Amino acid sequence: MKLAEESFLTDDFLRQLINVGEVDIIVGLPTHNNAKTVGPIVHTIQSGILRGFPRERAVIINADGGSRDGTPKLVTGVSIDDVRPASNLRALRTLHSISTKYASSPASGVALRTILAAAELLRAKACLMMSPESVSIEPEWLSKLLRPIYNDGFDLVTPTYRRHKFEGLLITNFLYPMTRALYGLRIREAYAPEFGFSGRFGSHFLEQNVWNDGTEGSGVELRFTLAAITGRYLIGQSFLGEKDHIERSAAELVPVLRQTVGALFSALEADFPVWSAVAGSQLPPTTGADHEMLLDPLRVNRKRLREMFATGVAELESVFQSILSPSTLAELQRIARLGDEEFHYPAELWVRTVYEFAASYRKSVISRDHIIQALAPLFRGRVFTFLMENRNASADEVENNIEGLCLEFERLKPYLLQLWK
Amino acid sequence: MREMIISELSQALHEIARDFAHFLPRLIVMLILVLAGWAIAYAVKAILRSILRLIKFDKLSENAGASQLLAKAALPSATEVLSRFVFWVTLVGFILLGVRALGILGLQEQIAKFFVFLPRLFVAIFILFFGLLAASFFSRAALLAAVNANVPSPRVLSLALRTIIIVFVLSIVFEELGLAEQTMLVAFGIAFGALMLGLAIAFGMGGRDLARRFLERKFVRGKKEENEDELSPL
């Protein structure tokens, strides 16, 4: 038991952990006002443990960020007896559910740190982080994410999902291609709401200097995946099925960019010795499909996307002059003047834009948060082109386009290295 | 008569020689102070220049918008300007100390005033620099927020915020320097009031449609406007 963790966890939580004792499996559930969805999710988790791990000692740990809707009570109040009759299954060990309030406002970094510290104290062999918003969760998800760790010695298992071709556009147009090109591993969901990991890797990450680096734990899930790559831990992927669709408002794009783009740009500085030496990319061991796509028709206001791109390029010229090279800016200004039909934000220009943003972020040419915010209108322009290119495309054609973008990121990697010097 | 003249002349020459003998050490002290001051000022300039380069002061100045002002005035970089300024202030300080050592009565008071004014000058420069930095930072933050929220005329909003902050900073700087305090106070009041009135009229006139659309969206139940974020970015 480490002194740092002793002071970091509350006395009440430590008492609960001592009562639980050593366990084999921990399921971490970070929450904040999730009363509407958390009950069925805890039921499913319990059912998954009964089905997949009836002989193992397991605990569900809820790290709550100051819920006011009684979420923690719902987590600890769900009885396993409700699960047993339906599934006709019996656990041979007691299944505990405990809860702690880590702060009065949500912070994903602190929640993960709490669960990692608990996992280390309880000497858990395999751990799982679950999202309280994953309404499409199935009991099998637990086995799919935990079994490779518990039985096969994997250290991190990330999920892959069946998604609509126009869902997760930041992942398909930025996160997946860039992490793949720079770190050399084709992890589809490097920033996932649910993932499994070994106690060994959890302890390693707990000692990393990511908790007090000024980012307040923003995007820590992505840093977690990148730490597994740079630490040469064994990483796998597991196909879970359809990912639920949660509507997001326009205001949420910038916070999402901070959590993903900001976290990746921030990690690039520390990981330079690793990613600068990587060439090409490999597919990690994957159970099931590494992706699946839904092609249902979807109505999207594409015009607004292009307008916001054009407005952004015009209004933020002075900001872009500090971030982008004159040739990239000139090209963006040229395409910003094009109409809906002629508009095209090519993959090469998008990659150059992203790499120049990454280099400017490293050099802090202006406030780093402002650099991240400035990427939002350009991302909208890229999304517009992606939607136009793939509006009538089949799943294979969409996948080919994504693969083309990934290869462009890999091809232009020397450009980033050149900018980095 | 002749002897008297010779005696007076001799006495006058003696007095001059005595005064000069009294003055000469002071002059030497002054020259030593000026020379030492030059050496110290030069050393201070070199050290300051190294520190400013180390902390990337030019980049900070660029962010503050000060570099652009300097470039327009055909002046060197902010690091160079500040180091040269500190060199001359230090050298002038030592020259004045030297002059004070000469013991010329009329100059004493003026020199004392200069040394009292010096800290205020530094504080004013400090306020001006960080004020410009704050104006640049907050106006850019407003510009980015407005663009990402799709607010009409984001540059006007950003410029208005920048102007307000700069006017406010300048009024503090002039007050700190003690220059025409009353005039500055009145001028600031008029400028600030005019600016606020202008903004109120501009927002009132220009924002009618915006306010109507906002109220319609808020209270009139109709078809939900579709937007790109119905597509989850993650």
C-alpha cells in the first residue's frame, strides 16, 4: 500500500476497500448524474460477472463526481438477487458494489486515478472501465474485454464497435489515423469509454506524471492507451457490437477537441523518442471485426458545416497566421471561397493542417487552448468533405477512404518530424 | 595700488585654485561614477537580454501585440528595446548620481525627483505590457468562442473587447505616471461612456434579429434545427 494513494483516497473509501479485501476483477464505473441509465448498466455488469467469472472475486467500484440525483445509491443498491433469477446463474463468491465521491464536480482523470489506486490496493489481476452512458451494453462485453487480460496475459484491451459510417467523425478523421501513423499501432478506439486492463499496467500508469501536468486529467483515457503503446505492453482489441448513439450539442465540439486533440498533442512532446522512431503501422491482435459499419440514411445540415468553415477561415486569419504555414493558409483560404459543389478539403491538406497545428502546439506559438479551439472550424470543413465523399458510399468504400487518409498521415509523417525540429 | 592689484589677483587665483582643488575630486568621482555606471549598465543590458531570450520574451511580446507596434514604428525587437531602455535608464541614473556628487545646488532637487519617478515609470511599463498581453489574450479568446458558437460579427466583438481593455490599461498607466490625471480621468470617462453607448446601440439595432431567433428557438416549439453535431464526434 503506497502512502501517496493512502492520502489521495478518502478514509471512508479505504475502509470499504479493506472490507472487500483482495479481488481478482475490478469493474470501475465513473459517474456523474447518471441515475437514468446507471441501474440497468450495473445489472448488466453483475450479469456479465456471473456469466463470465462466477469463481472469481469481483467488485464494482463507483467513482462519483458529485451526483445530485442519487446515482451512487443506485449503484450500491442494485441487488445481485435481481440478476440471478433472470439469468439462472450463481456466483460462488460475494460480488461487492462500493462507491466513493472523489470530488464535487466530475473529472474523468480523478475518477480513473481513484479506480487505479483501488485496483492496486486490492491487487486486482484484471480491471474494466465501463461508461455509465453505454445503454447498449451486453453482459458479454465483460468477457470480451476481460478474458484476454485474465487468461491470455494482455495488458490493455480496447473495444471496436459497429458504428454508423458518419458517427465518430473525429475518430475516423483525426484520432485513429494520427495515432496509427505516429505510434505505429492500428487501434480503432484509442479514446474509448470502456476498456479492460491488467493490474500490472494499471499500477504502471498510476506512477506516470500525467495527473499533475496542468491538463486536469482531460483526455486521460487517451493518455492511458498511448502509455500502453510507449511502455510496450501487450495490447489487443475486442469487437463488442453496436455502439449506442448519444446526441451531442454544437457546444460540445470544443471540449471534445480538448479531450482528444489536446491530450494527443500534449502526449506527443513526452513521447517524441518513441513516435519519431516508428515507421509504418501494425494491426494489434483483434478478436472479432476491427470495425463494422451501418449505412442507414442520415439527414445532416452539410451547408452549415461549410459555412462555419468559411467563416472560421475568414475571421480567424490572424490566429491561423501564427499557427499555419503561409502555403497551407493560402490553400485553406482558396477552398473557403468555393461553393458547396466544388468545395473539397483534400486529405493531404487536412494532414498538413493537423501536423502544423501539432507543431505550433508544441512551440506554444499562442495559448495552447486557443490552438485547439482554432482547429474546430477546420475540422468542420474536413467533415463536410468526408460527408460529401461518402454520402452514397458502401461500407467498403468508406473504409477505403479512411484507409487512404491513414496512409496520407503515415506518408507525411516526415513533414511533422521536420516541423518538430 | 599695483601691489593691491597683484594681491587681489593672487588671492583670486588662490581661491580659484582652492575651489578647483575642492571641485576636482568631485569631478573625478563623477567621472568614475559615469564610467562605473556605463560598465554596470552594459552588464545589466547583456544579462537582461540573455534572460529575455531565455524566457522567449519576443514571443510573449508578439502575443501581446507589442511586437507588431514596434515593427510599425521601425523599432527593433521587444527584447532589444527593453534591454536598451534598461541600459539608458541605468546609465542616466549613474550620470545623475555623478552630477549630484558635484554638489550643484539647483540640480539636487531635480535629480531627487527623477529617482522618485523611476519606480513609477517601471510600474507603468509593466502595466502597459501585461495590459496589452491581457487585451490580446482575451480578444482572441472572445474571437474563437464567437466563431465556434457561430455568433455574427465575431471580429467586431473581439475588437470591442480589445479596445475596452486597452483604454482601461492606458488610463491606469497615465494615472501611474501622474500625467494630467484629471484630464485623463475625464477623457477616460467620456471615451468609455461613448464606447458603451455605441455598443449598446449597435447591439440593440443589430441584435434584433438575433434576439428574435433566440426567443423563437427558446419558446416557440417547432421543428428542431438540424446541425452537424447530431453526428457524434466520438
